[in-house]
Amino acid sequence: MTSSPSCLERNRARGKGRAGRVEIGTSREKPPNLGGKGKNIEFSGFLLSDMAQKQGGGGGFFSSLASSLSNFKNQVNGLLGYEGLEVINPEGGTEDAEVEAQRGRWKQEDRDGHWKMMQKYVGADITSMVTLPVLIFEPMTMLQKMAELMEYSHLLELADECEDPYMRLVYAASWFISVYYALQRTWKPFNPILGETYEMVNHEGITFIAEQVCHHPPMSAAHAENDHFVYDITSKVKTKFLGNSLDIYPLGRSRLKLKKDGVILELVPPPTKVNNLIFGRTWVDSPGEMVLTNLTTGDKVVLYFQPCGWFGAGRYEVDGYVYNADEEPKVLMTGKWNTSMSYQPCDLDGEPLSGTELKEVWKVAETPANDKFQYTHFAHKVNSFDTAPPSLLASDSRLRSDRYALEKGDLSKAGSEKSILEEKQRSEKRTREAKGQKFVPRWFDMTEEVAVTPWGDLEIYEYNGKYSKHREAIDVGNSNTNEDADITKIEFNPWQYGNVAETE
């Protein structure tokens, strides 16, 4: 009589069953799919295995499933008259996709026209190729969206004060996961203008500064700091347009330093897929693995973001382990990236230790009801002047006229203001080229370092410390003079050459 496979072995086997569908851009082994809230997940895994056997082999259940989806895709194409179209209802099966294709935020005439314009880009990286209508935008820029990671920064205080090196990684990994609730929003943030900035204060003692450091390709850099941590990121994405979906590969580098012990953590996030861009209700998934490595000790967290499966199975689920430097599992982590994460100490087989229990480490805060853009309370703070410092930089995202018009619900003005800003940016580029000059960021310096990511090489921008000196000078000399100045009246001005773009 043979012993039953361990939780770790069973879940590794199930993980491999999903590999063809979710392994994008990396050859690393995916961490096991834990039985977390346990029996239901395990049962569904065995059920799929039984179904695969009934299919008669030849690739198993997931191959049959892929074939069914492919056949259905052709049926939808025939119905709508478009090639390359894939419509996926995350809550349903193939029979629901025909109805799903008629849903979404587009009017039919706008939807059909946009598809005809976009189909020539199928297979291309559209990061900075396409001008999109303001209809699909949210009143926030990408720099502001980067700041949403700061919401649950109390987790970093816990990580910094923690003596247990594995729990330190549990807290830090949960912090990085927490932003995915915000990333599931399907509205597009505005692309920052070259030289645009975003500042944030008045939250957990954090000073946050982000700057758009490159326009082609779009790249942003950010620095955040308080008494417990220092966070730095160079952000760049690579995309692949697939007709009715978009694959997004994060080429960025995120590093987190915990001040008490000086340990440095580095993140490699999973890719993201935006489904039903034009036809159907848009939704976001991030199938793949997240790896958070302690560069100081060699310990790491490997978390597997489950792909959304049949009738929504596995959607939002995250499972994995904290490993020591010898790659032995020490703590299991499980949860949903849009709800909560929990942890439990485990043995070398990945099984929960006797006498321990699953404990919640992070939970999504209460959110506003019926919010038009699905904003959290913190997202509204990010967008407000409540988190702005005195003497706000004129290049700050909050001051953009197109963003403000959209926030007030004036789509027509938002569209026209967006066009004006984009033309000013093009004019700046022409002036810069005519003068033989290069754009130089104010708060970040381009280094000679090139980081290797699973999806390509990345030039690294480094915080130069000038912003800290800038704020110190303002705090010293601004005690009374501008304390009551209305920063909301500042005119947006990220321009290198003043008003040359307006007068050219």
C-alpha cells in the first residue's frame, strides 16, 4: 500500500497542468497551488483530473478545454464577422460569450469603428503607438496609480520591526499583493507628459515622488520613504495586442529596503492580461508567478497567481511559499489578491505545522459603494490635494486640465485638453531636437546599470536625492509666507521650454 502524495506534490502536479496556459515570459518553475481553504480546491483539482481521463488522453483536460475555446472563438468570429476576436466571460462558459460580446462600455458604432482601427495592430506592442478616446480613461495618471501601492504601508512597518526573517517576507509580499485590488480597475490612466511629476505626503509619514523620465518608450521612476522603508522603482511595460485582449509584461524593477536591518528585497511581478478590450465587459487577470527575493539573505517568496478558469474557477487566487536560502519551504501563503492574504508555518513538505493555524495578514479596506471608477477611499486621497505638499510642483499630475475635466464628468473638454497637452509635448520634442538637446529628469538620474528581466532588459533610473533637499528648503523657508496659498490654482507646467510650445 503506497502512501498518498503530499500536499506539495499534489499541487505541483496540478500546477504543471496549467502551465501551457499561464507560463508567459519566464522559465522558472511555478510554485505549488496550495489547498489553502483546502478541500474544495483539492476536490476541484481531482475532478478535473477525472474529467481529463474521460477525454481519452491526448493532452488531457486542459488541451480539450483549449480546443473547445478555440472552436467557440471561431463561432463568435462568424457571428460578428471579425477574425482574431476572442471574447471571454469570466463567470461563464462558452455558451455565454455570444451575449458577452454585445456588452461593455462601448456603443455599438464606436465599438465597431474602434475595432476596425485597431485590428491592424494585432500582434504589436501598442505601448505608445495608439491614441485612445478619453471615454475609456480614469481621472488619474500612471504616476498617481504607482502611488496606490502606499495604501497598506503599515505592513512595511511590521516587516521592518519583525525579527523573524520569514514573517518579514510575509508582510512585504502581502504589501506588494495589496495593490492588485487597484490594478483590477479597467479604466485606463492617462499617460504622463515627459517631465510630469506626482508628489504625495500626509500618509503614514511617507514622502513619495514620481517622475516621467522617458516618453519613447514610456518610463516612470518613483521613490518613497518613511522611518521604516525606502522604495524605488523604474517602471516600463511591454505589451502585445491580441485583438480583443492585451498582454502586459512588467519590465520594471522594484526594490524595497527595510531600514532597521538594511535588508533589500527585489520584486519580479507576474504579467497581466486585459480581456475584452473592445467587445464584452473588460476584466483583468494576472496569471503567473510573483517572486520577492531578499537580496541580503537569499530567502524568497514565490507566489502563484491562478489564471481565471472555467466558470471563474481559480479567479483571484494566490498560493505559494516563503523559502529559506536553501529553497526549503518555511511558511505557506494563500488567499485572493482582491480580498485578503493569510499565512501558516509549514514543514519541509509544505504541509501546515501541527499546532499552528492559518492567520490573516492583510485584508482589503472598506471601499466606496457604487463608485464610478471603482476607486478605493485611498485612491480618492491620491487624486485629491489633501495628500499634496505645500508649494506643489507645477508639473504635478493633479494639475492636468484633461484629468480634472474628466474628474468633473466633462468628456468633451477632457478630450480637447488631452489633445492640447499632447500637441505641446510634440512641440517640445521638436524644439529639443532643433536645439540638439536631450531631456534630463530633475529628480532621477539615468545610470549605466541595465537590469535583466524575464521580458527584456531595463535601463535603471536612480533617485538623486535632490527632491529631498527641495522639500527641506521649502519647509524651512515656507513657515508663514505661502502656507495658505491655493495650490489648486497652479497652472500645469512640466515644460522644458516654458510656453514655447504654445507660441510655436
